[in-house]
Amino acid sequence: MNASSLAESGHVIPSVHNPHEHQRRGTTVLESAKGVFLRDANGNTLLDAFSGLWCVNVGYGQDSIVKVATEQLARLPYATNYFGFGSEPSIRLAERLIELAPKSLQRVYFGLGGSDAVDSALRFITHYYNAIGLPGKKHIIALERGYHGSSSTGSGLTALTSFHRNFDVPLKTQHHIPSPYPYRNAHAGDDAAIIAGSVSALEAAVQALGRDQVAAFICEPVQGSGGVIVPPKGWLKAMRDACTRLGILFVADEVITAFGRTGPLFACEHEGVEPDIMIVAKGLTAGYAPMSAVMLSERIYQGMADGCAPGAVIGHGQTYSAHPVSAAIGLEVLRLYTEGGLLANGKARAPEFAAGLDDLLAHPLVGDSRHIGMLGALELVTDKATKAKFDPELKLHERLFKAAYDNKIVFRAFNDDILGFAPALSYTESEMALLFERLRKTLDQVLGQAEVR
Ligand code: PMP
């Protein structure tokens, strides 16, 4: 197949797409990548300011990862972890994760990606409460603007209408309370009031449903796909503590935020939060192979174990759970973050990243800049005083995406005028400067369009 027939081929169903638009636009075929640059089949070299899909935290083409993956493929490309088998890389990776993760977490179930990990967590929660004799506890509370994947159950916790429409979710047991969303919160500017608002919304939801009916609260420490919403300092800890008081589990979905994305290895570390369950994926293998992990407290695992009669099994598993090649990659990726200096490099770049975003607050299109570590967003508005959004008919996100491509930079243009950024932790100072040079050019070009002005 030549380049244009690849681009026009319609057999792959893309993730989250408009079928008509996709048919018209075709596919931008990515061919190769090195460092933080992607090369497409049209011969463009694009600066990746989004780490693929907030996952390639270590940059592309890390030779040491290729080496361990190749060696593992040659040594043992697959090992089941059914009927008592396992592999050295997956056992060592679990050990390492438990060593590094908040102390509350003691057991690891490996999955393939964030969505199936969320589903595994939900199955474990159901199993746990049934096993310990609290079968009424079935309701799960999540946040508006939250994202928890697109599995048949987890998609109901995701709070994006396109993930619900025609999919028959949310389920009756799935609920959403308002996102803290500092920029558009009624208490904007008053962090304590924003935090108190979230806590009382959770308390009210639990009270309305009944404590004995609610299993868990799940949230991202920083909401990603909902528009990179950084809650006020102290919010996560307040929600954790509220869950303890209310007798429900606290589940941290760190699929985006883990592995240095917000600074420390896990975002929970900012506030010393110890979740009952933590879900990670993306940065775990930095996108070099599919893998996720659900980390559980000993209490949850033991609850399930105690409820398992001799001769019975906990019927949850996947052919590729604890895949040895992914696990070997995960171990090397963890080494790159820690001994390899990438966490430190991400922390060194973060102030430049923050300053670059904040400088753009002076741009006529930009209403809000928010960031934590190497995760950030700009929110575009037509009027900074009223925070008015653009007319959806303008399709601002498409204009931005196109202008960005022309300027050879890739970031996430959400369809509600929010631009998301997640540069790799391996960015150099000059690459960070290039990001803002190209981003500013892109914003200026879009501002220059007659329909937008
Ligand atoms: N949870 C969160 C917080 C996510 O950001 C994502 C993916 N963006 C998922 C779950 C689902 O992960 P995946 O796309 O790997 O299934």
C-alpha cells in the first residue's frame, strides 16, 4: 500500500471519532519517532507536546527499553499467570511498584490498559463487599468531567456525554458529583470553599443513597480528559478523609497522573494520600507496550481471599495479564524515571512549562492557564471577564488542531476550547522553548482567522 491508500483506508475503527469526519479527513499515518518528535507519512516532523496520549513520558526511541524488550521477547515472549505460573519480570515489577507506591497498597493485578484496569477495580470492589457480607454496597460515585475509560462498566463513570449516548450508561449504580474545576467554580478563588463544596457533595450523595449502599468514590487526582482540571491543594486529601469517615473506598485513578506526570512518581504523594485502590497504566510502560496495574490494599485483597471457599477461585483474569514483555519494559521504564534521572528532569522542566503557559494568559484567546508538573492546559474564551466560550459552530478545536499541525506541533485540542499539554519528562530546555514558540504561532494564526476575531 502506498502512503495515500494507507491514509484513505477505512477498515480501522479509530478511537473516539466522528465517522463522517474520519472518512473525509482520512488518517495521518505516523511512521517513526525519536526523542520528542514524530514523523508522519507526509514527511512532517512534529513536536509531540502530548506524549502520544499522555503516555510516552520517557520520549521515543529509548534504546535501553528496546534492548530489554528484545531480550525478553527472545527469552520468554509469553507466560500465563493462570494455574500457578508467572514470570520473573512481572513479579519483580509488582515488588517494585509496591515499594514505590503509597504504603496502603500491597497487592497488584496487572491488566492491559486503563479501561480494563478500571473494570478490574470495579469487579474487585463488588467481589470484596459481597465476600465480606456487605452486598448492598454497589453504588459508585465519580466526578463530573471525570474520565475512567471506555469499558462497558467504566464508561458509565466517565462523565463525557459522547461516552454515554447510545451506550446505555451510566448504570443506575453510577453517580457523578460536580468537579472542583477552579476556573468555573462558583467559589472561584476560594480554595477552602471549593474543597468544602466537594466534600459536602460527596456526603450528600452518600447520605441520599445510604451508607450501606455506597461502595466507593473514584477520582483522578488531576482530571485529564475532562480538560486538565487541577483541584486546589488539599482537595485530594479532603476527599480521601471524607471517604474514610463515610465508610466507602477511595479509588485513585492515576492512569494519567502517575509516573512523574505531576512531579512525584504518584500524584497521591503531593498530599500523602493513601488510597484503598490505585489504578495506573500509560506511564507504567510509557506506551512502549500495553500494560496497566490495579493496586489494592491488603484489607481488600484479604477480604476477597477470606471469602473464597477451598476449591473455589476468584474468577477474574486475562490471557495477557502480567505479560512478561510489558513487565520487562515497565521495569526499565521505572529505572529511567528513578535512576535514569527522568523524574528529576521533569521536575527541572516543570517551572519552564508553567511559565510558558502562564505567559500565554496575556494572549487575547487565553482565559485560564493551569498546570502541575508536566501536565497543563490553556482554556480559550471569547471574553476574559465573562469567561464566555466560543460558538461551537466555529469548531475552534478543529481550527486549532489544523493550525498546530501546520506549525508542526501536536497537543490535545479538546472540543470545549481547552488545549491539553503533557510533554515528555525527557524534554530539554530548547525543546520546551520550541513548544511555546510553535504554540504561540498556532494561537496567533487562529486568532487571525476572520471568523474567530
Ligand atoms: N482512566 C484515566 C484517568 C484515563 O485518562 C484513561 C485514558 N485516557 C483511562 C482510564 C483509560 O485508559 P485506556 O485508554 O488505556 O483504556
